[in-house]
Amino acid sequence: MALDLVIRGGTLATAERTFRADVGIEGERIAALGEGLSAMRVIDASGKLVLPGGVDSHCHIEQLSSMGVMTADDFYSATVSAAYGGTTTVIPFCAQHRSDDLRKVLADYHERARTKAVIDYGFHLIIANPDGPTLREHLPAAIGSGIRSLKIFMTYERTRLTDEQILDVMAAARRHGALVMVHAENHGVISWLAGRMVKQGNTLPRYHGICHTRGAETEAIQRVVALAELVDCPILIVHVSTGDGIEAIRQARARGLKVFGETCPQYLLLTAKDIDIGMQGAFFCCSPPPRDEQAQEACWRGLKDGTLHVYSSDHAPYGREGKLPKGESTTFKEMANGVPGLELRLPLLYTYGVGAKRISLPEFVNLTATRHAQTYGLYPRKGVIAVGSDADIAIWDPQKSVVVEQTHDRTGYTPYRGRRLQGWPVTVLSRGEMIVEDGKLAAARGRGQFLAREPSEALRPLGRDVPEMAQLKAWETPLQL
Ligand code: URP
Ligand code: ZN
Ligand code: ZN
């Protein structure tokens, strides 16, 4: 077999095991795994870990937020930052706002990404305008084009849906074969509290955390689970931050429901104390907010026992203009929500998870790559080192120690500044091409490709009989997957 490139002598990991092997690459794919492979080009990986490139299934890139603020990153800066951190696939959001035509929104996002992305990408939709044309025509067409997931919001004035609209979207997603991702926070609780806080002059960033109560998350998760159960629609609750929220997912799963969970670095590593530092706390504000040490432990447990299915960044990059648009007089209601995380997602989990012996290396691979690819219809093309898969590979130096300073995104800060991380992806390949070589970028703008995704097992409805639904004449039959 004529191989173009061999990665020689490293320790490989999949979601199941670690083992010693060379990786043989032909063109864009992995062509062989074994001992003693040879080719004209060889990368010496002795003493290194050879892992699947990360798949980040929750990030916001060149997107208008739910509050109408544009992210600091475009598809170039975000994907460069991802590549530096060992991530080779992203699935950002294509966001429909209230009066938007989904077809136009989708065409715009394709155009933005096509000319800039340096790694491969898919899209999730955000549905904020579930009117007749969207649900009957535009959404099915988008799903058919390989966009097999969509996000709905239960909070934020400009994007939230009513329970009736959520049921409409779930019914359409079930019928046409898309996974529904949910931002689950009770809007009434947050806006009622926030209105009163601002009136009495409590406007510092710390009040953002106080208004986004733990109970607001738990209630919304329980409610959306009930909605999903009624219409037999699998759901994935994104950015879960509380022990009670995780417990609600655990209970739903124990009843056999297809309810998946996701958490992010900020819920494992930050707390409300990070926000409680005056106006600079704005740079740590995200929704839901980081909580306390107990909640962090609950998130680690949830990842370990599988209640939390994937670990994503929720990269929502905003610089000073987004975070403090009115300078020191900005209220917490006016700050853009979100923190950057694309680049450090993997190194943080490696240090605080694998290094601290909270999770094993195969669990790390599963949580950062394999499960994302499986859940979102990219497996086995992405998320695994196997013969036939895309040669998306990160070579890690477990001895490399890095004190975090600045990352390569355009926010100008990182919430993890000053932390010492042990273990770093030094060389990164995307479809067989070296895009980071010994810590230096080697990727051309626009080389990333759009990934049309397949329907995955995760989005297949249970097919349970729901007696109430049997009374409905026009109840939809799910797509036969
Ligand atoms: O605060 C956050 N998480 N901002 C990004 C948008 C979202 O809700 O995921
Ligand atoms: Zn969200
Ligand atoms: Zn998000």
C-alpha cells in the first residue's frame, strides 16, 4: 500500500481503549493502523498521544446573539483558534431571528464559512420564527441538506419560543429527522428578577448570576422533558450547569426517554466568584452562569456517568464592545452573554480531567470527539481514528506545560488566564493536511469543507404510544431512518 504519510510510534486512543500503533494516511483518509508502517513522509510521535481531532458541537461563530450582538470571531479566527486547541470539526449555529427567512439565513452562513473556515464544519439551526413556511417548507429543506439539528430557546426576549411553538418545532424535527437542542431556562423567573434588580440599582455583572437562578434551569428542563415526552421527540439539553438540572435529566433517562445533556468548561472550572469582581465580571458572564463547587462536582459526575453526554465549548466570543457597550455604566442586562472556549476546551479537560484522574483517556476522546460525531451524524467519518475515517488527528505532547495567556480568538481575553495546563496538542492534521505544525499555523483560509450530516441514532424517536397523541387526527409519522 502506498501511503502518503505515517505518524509513527505514538500511543493512540479511541473511545474504548489506548494502544500503540502507527497511523498510515493516504490522501485525506486513514488507510492503515499497525506496526512498522512506512511512507516518504513520517511524523515521529514517540512519547506523544495520537488522538482524534476534537469535534466541538456547540459554538457561536459570526453570529448575531439572542441580544442582537455580533460575535467577535468570524469563521477564520474561530476555526484557527479551534485548530490550535486540537479541534478539527465545529458545528456552529445558523441563527434565525424573529422575522428572518430561514432560507436566506442559511445561504448567508454558508457564504461566510465557505471562504474563511480552516477546518470542516456543519451547522445547527436556531429556530426563532417557527411560522408556517418555516416549519412546512424551509426547515424540511434545510434538514434534507444535511443540517440535522436545531436549537430552541426557552429564554431571551428575541429568540424564546412559547410551549406551543416548542411543540410545533419538535413535531417538525421528529417528522423530518433533526435533533432538538434546548437552551433550558425559565424566562419569567429571570426577567422578573432582573427587572427588579435593575430598578433598585443592582446592575453589576454579579446580578446576572443571581437572576439566572438554579431553579430556573431545573424548571425549564423538567418542562421541556414533559413536552418532548408528549410528542416523542429526542432532545439534548445544552450547557447544563446545576446538580438539580442534571438530576432532572437522569430521571428522564431512567424512565427510558431520549434526553441527552451537555456541559462546558465554564461549568466545570468557574464559579459565581469569578463574576463577583466588579465590572470586569462581565467577561465571565454566560447563560446559564457558573455556580459553585458543588455544581462543578455534579457536572464532573454527570460526565463520568453519562448523564451528560457531550462536553462542548459554547464558545460565544465577545470583546469589550460586546461585554461593556456603555463602559462602566453598562448594566448586566446590556452585556453580551457568553465566554470564549474553542481553543482551550480540550487542554482544560485534559489537565483537569485526565491529569487529575477524574476521567480516563478513552473517556476524554469520547467526550471531546466521538460522542459528538455519533450524536450529530458525522460518525465514523469524524471523531475516531479508524481505517476509512478522515485523517483528523491531534498529536499531543503530554509533557508540555503551558501557562495560559492569550488564545487566538478575537475576544482579547480568556477566563482561564494564568492557569497552568499540562498536556498540549502540538501538531494537528485535518483530512491528512498538517494545519498546525509544531505549534505554528499552516492552514489556508477557506480550506474547511461543509459537512452534510446523516440522521443519527440519537434523533430516532422511541416510537412509544402516547395515548393523548393517538387522539389527534393529523399527528405526524416520524421519518423512517
Ligand atoms: O451565554 C451564552 N451561553 N451565550 C451563548 C448563547 C447560548 O445561549 O448558548
Ligand atoms: Zn444557549
Ligand atoms: Zn451557546
